[in-house]
Amino acid sequence: MRTTILLLIFGLLLLPLVSATAEITDRSYTGAHPELPANWDQGENWDAGKVPHLANAVHIGFSSPYVAVTGTLCQAFSLQIQTGGKLALRGSDTGKFLGILTDLTIESGGVFGTAEGEGPNGPIVLIGGNILNNGTFDLRGVCAAQEQVVLVGCHQVIRGANQIVFQNLRSLTKFTVDGLDVYVLGTYNGPWPDEINGGRFIVGESPLPITLAYFRAALSNGSSGVELTWRTLTEVDNYGFYVERRAVDASAYDIVAFVPTKGNGIVPHDYAYTDATAGSGTWEYRLRQVDLTGEETSTEGVRVEIQGVTGVADNAAPAAFALHQNYPNPFNPETSIRFSVQTAGSARLIVYDALGREVGLLFEGVAEPGRYYDVRFDGAGLSSGTYFYRLETAGRVDMKKMVLMK
């Protein structure tokens, strides 16, 4: 019965127009508009007997905030969500429909998502053509009690660079998942699709709380250490990320830092963290993501190699006098201090207590420009408190403060 009703609804979208004046050859939404109804050309209380049929396509390409489904029956010949464009389904729009006669395309940086939380019977999307997702396609939570998306075409192909998340899905015929992960969190009704080129159709299993576009590690340019960068396309109930590191021959990861979330939702976020404590060798980094319920998920590790050892850890650096802040700070009982020099010559790195008494000589010798010197300070035999470390070389002096907390 449900399928029959849906077919009748979609059949209405295909009916020829009584009046040519209702036909629109193309519709584009661009610029920083306020929220607009996705009836494409009519207001909230429009005449359902004059449904605008688009002979070409709807293009959504503005950055903020989004177009939302608010009409009784919305229809587009094809739909393209361009870079920066957002189309959001709302759980409060019970009984409303979005019909896409042919293809749905989400470009890189485009978003097809949800807004205003979950609803029991939110809008239904009927798609008659292929789906290409190179952006964000995440419809979880908008519709809890009925099919959220219905695939009504023949031999439809779902493909792209990024995963797709449905809440509830129905397909009237067999389709193909090509080279990406398609998650169905709730129910699926229909034939099992063909899975090609590594594509996976996954029912009843949630994807990561985040949609991670990339995670990279590389030697930092212009500063010391290893630079870690990552981007999320979506974040759902995310608390933050632990940055973890291990030597390639070690079995366990150590926590380097915690980076809190920049916000949950369907907005991409860019993250960066520089680990200034890694010495020479090959290191493997990963992110351990923690959600608000305490559940954790770790990424695959990425490796970076730091080459060159001359008594202390060093790597390429500008020929500049620089004394970096120790890490970690506060520390217990060890911390790392990194410095570089502008010209070759003798250098001394000394640690003093709060009364000005020398408690450690960390480096004394000839330092050369073009490399970072990374030395360790062990405060195991000292009491908690504030300490100072001072770099002296070639007429230049710098001092910084650190805290030992036991």
C-alpha cells in the first residue's frame, strides 16, 4: 500500500503541464539569502494544482544558511548542490515531499543534510536518477518512522568520493553502489544493490560520528615539529579528538594533545596541531575521536619520518635565534625544550628555580644554524613550582617560564 501511494505521488510529478506558463527552464539560488522555501518558485501557501515543473535543473550555490523543504510538493527535473550550497530537510515538515526526477549531484563543499532536529514523519525524498556525492550527504535523524528516501528509477547508480548516510531507505528496483560507503541507519526495503569498485551497502550500522575528509601528518614548514591537519565534513555528538603518537616499533600509542570539537552539524571544520616533541625517527600518528556518550573511534595511523641526529634531536630549521616554549607545560616530571640559533657558535641552555639558582645545564657546546635542537629536562628530583630556562648564544639571550606540577 505504501509503495502504491509513493508511486502515485511520483507519477504526479511526471504529468505534463496544463499550462506552459508553469514550466521553468532553470532555477538558481545564489548569494547569502535567508532561508528560502524549496518550492523553487512559489510561496508557502501555493496552489498544488500549479506545481512548477523544471525543464532543466535547480542549482543551489550559496553559502549561508540553507534552502529548506517547506512546500507541500516540491519538484525539480534535476538538482545540483554546488560548492557552498546547502539543502536541509527538516523533521518538522511531516507529510511533505521533495521530488527529483533525474539526477542528484552534490559537489565538493556542498551539503545535503538536516536541520531543526528529528521528527517522527519528516519529509520524503523521491529520486528518479543517479546520485553523485562529492560533498556531504547525511540525512540521519530527520525521519524516524517512515521511509525517508525512496529510489524510484531503474538501474540507478550511487557513486562519489564521500559516504552517504540515510535514516530509512526504500528502493523499488535494484541499484548499484559504486566506490563509496552507503549507510542506512534505520530500515531498508528493497532488493540488495550491486556493490562495485569497493562500494559497500551497510544497513543497521552507524558510520563514524564524524565524516572525516582527510588526516595528514608532515614535517612542519617554518616551525619545529610534525604538523597534523584534518578536516571533518560533518560531526554528530562529537566531543573532540585525542592526538596520539607511537614509534613504529612500539605497540602502544601515547597521548600528545586533546583538540576539542569546533562544533557539531553539517558544516565542515578544519583542524591543525603541531607536535614539537617528536625527535628523530619514524612516528605513527592517529586521531582517537570521543563522542558525548564516551564512545571512542580511532583513525588509521599515518607515518612521518624525522631524519638526522647529532647528539640531540634536530631537523631542518631557518637560520634564526629562537627559544620555543617547553612542551608539555605544566609537566611531570619531564618536558621538552627546542631552540635554534642564527649563527654558529657556543650556546648554553640553563634551568633556574624561582630564586635564581641554577638547577640544570641542558646544553653547552657549539650550535649550528639551520637545525632545531630538542633537549629533555627531567624534574624528578625537584619540587613543584615555577622554573625558568635561559638560552645564551652569540650575544643573544632569551628566557621562558615553565611549571613543574607533581
